[in-house]
Amino acid sequence: MIQEPRTLTRTVSGLSLRSNREPVVQPIADRSHHVYFPFFGGVDDRVALRFVLQLAQNSNITVTIMHFIIPLQSPRSPKSPEVTIETSRSTSGPSNSQLNITERVDTEALYSNAAQDTALLHTLRDSLPQALTNRVVFVEVPTTTPVSDCLNHARQEIGQSPRNAGDLIVVGRGKHATVTSSEGELGNSVSGADMRKTLGVVAESIISGGMRGSVLVIQAGGKGLDS
């Protein structure tokens, strides 16, 4: 009769010793984590910002909060429709006129939201507890290519300590109007488009970029979160 192999356990001075052949996992000597948070603005990013600062309460965590400042267009009348008439001529028939009505970007709202975002960042930075000043860094990055710059800085921030307990990239889910309209570098694959629709432009770009860290996407919920 064949018996199933057993795992023998002995107790010596209150310690349990296992005689199986499971590989021994060495404890992590460096229990630190580094968190990289690209801030573009909007309600999701504001919620993510507060979450990141909560994470920083742990003494094993360091944080880089990078505010990407994207130049806005010159102010126009908010949401005023722009009407254009395109005329094409054909040698085989009369000219055809096509009426195109497009909606201008609400730049007044963009300026207002950008001012709120900057004010919030400066307030939280200036009121940072003394215990966090050495572990939380605020950086402002003017850019016209926000996605590319976000990825470049992520590569510099993430994975620099391979033996630590792991790094984390926190991203706001929200649709960033300034990001999507200012940069035409996004992939057009079906899988990329699906991921972008689910996780947002920034998160999709970071995941597709093969960063050596975990990615956490945050989306705000509930009412009264727009301020």
C-alpha cells in the first residue's frame, strides 16, 4: 500500500520546524516603496493626490508628485460654436458646400480648473507636516508633450531600488482635456484603445510603456467632488 508523503512538524522551544522541501523565501531587507504620481488636474487627480499623501504617512514610503503644466489656448468665448463653410469644386458638376459646426473648447473653464489645481497643490505642499518634508517631493514640469514627459519621468523614478519592496505609480482615471488635445502620440491599436477607454489615456500609456512597478488607477465617486 502506497502512502501519501507527509509533512513532519516538530516544535522546538516554541518554534515550528517544517521538514518539507519548500524553497526558503528570504525576507525583504529593504521594505521601502517609492510612489510616483503624475498630476494633470481634474477631480480624479485631486482625489488621487490626497490618497498619495495618506500613503506617505508610512515611514517606508517616499513620494514624487509631478505637476505637468500644459499651456492653454488663448481665452475665447466659452463654448461658443464655430461655424465654417467648406466649398469643393468638381469638374463634372456644380460646386458643393459643406457646413461644419464644431464646438470650441471651454477655455474659461480650463483656466479656472487649472488655477484650482495649482492652488490645491501649493496649499498641500506648504502645509506638509515636518515629518513628511524629507519623503514627499513636489515638482512642476512645464510641457507641451505631457504623455511623453510623464513616461520619461516614470522611468527615472520607478525601479531605481530593485531590492526594495516594490514601487507604485498612482494615476487619476479622469479624461484630461489638455492631455488628449495637445498630444497626438497615442497608439491606435485595438487593445490600446480599449485599455485607454477603461483606464484613461495616462494609465494606458504607462502600462503599455512597460514600467517596472505596479499601477493604481483612481476614479472619484460621489457628489461634491468637483471642487
